[in-house]
Amino acid sequence: MAKPATHQTTDWDRDAALTTAKLLLEIKAVNFRPDEPYTLTSGWKSPVYIDCRRIIYFPRARAKICELAVEKIGRHVGYESIEVVAGGETAGIPFAAWIADRMATPMAYVRKKPKGFGRAALIEGDVPEGKRTLLVEDLTTDGGSKIQFCQALRDAGAIVNHTFVVFFYDVFPGSFETLAKMDISLHHLCTWWDVLEACREKPYFSDSALSGVRKFLEDPVAWSATHGGVASQEEAAARKAASAA
């Protein structure tokens, strides 16, 4: 499978993606472990893992990433198209707060499970009823986890057609289609393909590690199945649904 030609559509997008990838590498948020694969929450086995939570510790990297995030949202969604920014519990909350502050919008967050009763049981801050709301998270592997949050916001009366993440795996099948069925567009700063591009400019990892990662990116479903993980998008969706129950 060749590198997707989709989601970094302009020179600005590509530059922002590479800058973000370099920052993530610099703060050691990128982990390659082909010989001891990670198990993602969706059940996929992966030799790569990104820890976007590390961004909160590094103020200069954090400021640049948030600057790029807001510019990306403005370019692809529109500043005045967003009335509320909502973070997904837990990792999305700080990013939602920083982005909402820069965009001068109200901010809320949505829980994974309800606390109390009523339509506000999943929403903290205020219920964005009738408001065009952007869901913000740190990352997504295949897009599936965003549906639960978006649906909770919609059930509370929010209008949700866009979600933004700092990092998108961009390798598992059906990611955009999963969200498109819900009329949700996914926006992101960078992907594993951008990380590999950044690694060509500076030797952050060994050639053997990068070779192992490339094999995964070229056929992630087969790689996952071979290493004991789920072997289809349907299996991953079922795993996520079971864990959310």
C-alpha cells in the first residue's frame, strides 16, 4: 500500500504536518517497538505508539502545535463556523481548552460514561444546545472512538459535523468512512506517514526500526492479525463497543 495521497492537501498542510511530526519526535512522544507490539484500545496490534499527552509538559512545543491546530481549523472548517469547542474525556480536555482559548469560544467536555441523570449527565461546562460544536481529541487510530463522543453531544442538542485531532494514524481501513456515515469530517495535523518523512531528515530511530514500521504501514490489517491483534475493522468496532458498555 502506497502512502495515502489524501489528507494533507496543500503546501501549508504538508508543512504543518512535518513541523508537528518533528515536534512530536523532539519531545519523545513517538514510540517504535516492532518486536514488542502495542495493543491499541480498538484491539489492533501496532509497532508504533504516539503519546500526545507528553505535549502538555512542553510549553513551546505545545504553543506551536496549538497555533497550527487553530490555523488548520480555520482553513478547513472556518473560524466563525465553530461556536463551541468540546474536549473528549480525558486526553482531549487540555487540547480543547487551549484551542477554545485561542479561538475565543466557549469550551465544554464530554464524558465517556454518564455522571448523574438527564441530557447533561455526559456534558460538563454547559450543554451546547443548538450550537455548532467541534469535538477535539488528542489522536485517533481509526475514527471509531469519536462516534461515541459526537453522539453524546448530538443527543444533548449540539450540532456536530467536525472533529479535530492532533494525530491520526491514517493506516487502518474505513477511518474516514466510519465518520462520514455519521456526517462527521475528521481534521488532523499529522500522521505516521509524516513521522516517517521527518525521520528521513534526522535519524531519530534505527533503520531496522523504521523498516519494521514501514511493513506495518504498508499492510496494517495483516500485520495486526499476524501479531495477535484484530484482523478487521468490524472486529475493532465490536471490541470498542464492548469496552464502552
